[in-house]
Amino acid sequence: LDRLRGSAGVTSAALAVVPILSGSEWDNRTAVEGHKAADGEDMQAFMNALSPDYFKTMHIPILDGRDFTQLQKDPKISIVNKRFATHYFGDKSAVGRHLGQGGGPNPKLDIEIIGVVDDSLYEGPRQGVRRQVFIPAWGAGSATIYVRTTMGSSAAFALIRREVQTLDRSLPVFETKTVQAQLDETLLTDRLVALLSAGFGMLATMLASIGLYGVMAFVVARRRKELGIRIALGAQRAAILWSVMQEVLILLSIGLAVGIPTGLGLGKFVSAELYGIQGHDPSVAVGTMLLLTIVSALAGLIPAHHASRVDPILALRYE
């Protein structure tokens, strides 16, 4: 890490035992000073072991206390995230409090909290923010190195491989990717579902438009003689146009009356299946109603226009 930090184009570097946004997790039952766990209460905290400068590298603000330091290799210190601190300590400072790992009736509270950091994702966007506890990473084992650079990703990957090989040629480098690429992999399924949903939605809208056009064309054909008589008796074309469009509005109103409650009912299901989708989004609801209104108006406008231009002589001869 020191060699990476000293390399040109590298602004910061750190390592973590659990790679973020990969679906990996390390959780442990945690006892907290001043908090008596109720029966059945979830006391799990999601753990990670980090080197100093991890929060700087990941642009995660330290809200209270301090970061780990290079000289402080004490395994009995920790940093918690905002959700953990708020859950157990409310508005009070978590710095200086103690926690312990493992279950049992009288757990040993020997790990001091030295800092609180802002919330960040752990497993992935779908799981949301967890209660997290970070401890120093000074032992041996596999780890993920995070490097913030001003150079391109290819040059950064080559630099990391070169420095690792310089340190020990037997050390393998399994994967090199950007955090954005990792996020894209994590959201691949969600994005595929969203793309398919959008495609089916567009197809359904198109079929509904064609169906509405067919219905209105049929209605105009059935009313051709009536419309011809009305025109022969002096009805204005605008009145004929409006009489046909009224039927479009009736069909649209019925569709919205059925579709809006159904959409609201399915909102919770959709929000559970897709990350970042709210079950009840007013802007989406208003946009959908406007889209359906415009599509319905366009689908009914052509038959209505034809109806307003019916030749009364031909209409009266029509069987």
C-alpha cells in the first residue's frame, strides 16, 4: 500500500477484507455497551476489516472521531457507521463506547469505538444500508485493494499488478475492475428485469392503442348512417368530431379507473423486485396518465376525423 500511495497518479490506496457490492458478507452477533438486547432482537452487525485511508479512498466522510492510523495496530478498536451509532446510541456520541463480539449472557465489551462514518452500501444496492462495524486489518489472508487514481483504469490495473509482483511473485491478483464495473455486475439482473419490463410496457401500450383505434373505427362504421343524417341536418363537423371523441374519453376513463388502483396495488411488489423503484411515485403516476391520455386521443382522432368528413349522400345510401 505504501508503494502504491507513493506512485504517480495515485491519490490514495487502502484494502478491505470483504469486497463491497459483491454480495459477500461477514456478519457477527454484537453486544453493545449500555444496550440490553431484547428476546429475539437482531444484534447482527456486518463486519469488515480495513486498512487506514479506506474511508478517504472511498470518499466516505468521518462524522465523529478519527480513522485508523498506520502506527496503531490495536485489534481492540473499531469504527461504526451512522446507522449503527444511531440505532444503539441515538443522538449521543458513540466514540469512546465499547462493544463485544459473540453471544452469551455476559459478553466481554473490550472493543472501543474510535469513530463514526457516514452510511455506505455493503453487499449491494438491493440490501440497502446495514449496521456496520469496521476493525483494523493487520493479519494475513486475502484482501481487496482499492486505489483512487487520476490515471485510466488500464494503467491503474497494470500498476497494481506490477507492485504486487515486485512484492512477491507468488501472490496472485485474481480480479481487477473499477467500482463502477462491480456495481454494474451487481445490478445486471435488476437492469435486465427493468429493461424487459419497459419493453413489455411499450408493447402493451402499442397493443392498447391499436385496440382502441380498432374499436373506434368499428364504432364510426356502425354510426356512419347516423352521422350522415346529423351532417345533412346541419350538424357542424366539430360537433361530430366531439361526439366521437366523447366515446374515447369514456373508454379512457374506464381504463384509468381500473388501471390506477391496480397499479397502486402492484406498486409494493414492483418496489420489492427492483432496486430504487418506489411503490407510489406521484410523478410516474401523473406521467402514465398523461401518456395514456395522449395515446388514446391519437388513437381515437383518426376515426373521429373520418367521421366528421362523412359525405351525407353516401352515408344515407350506406347499408
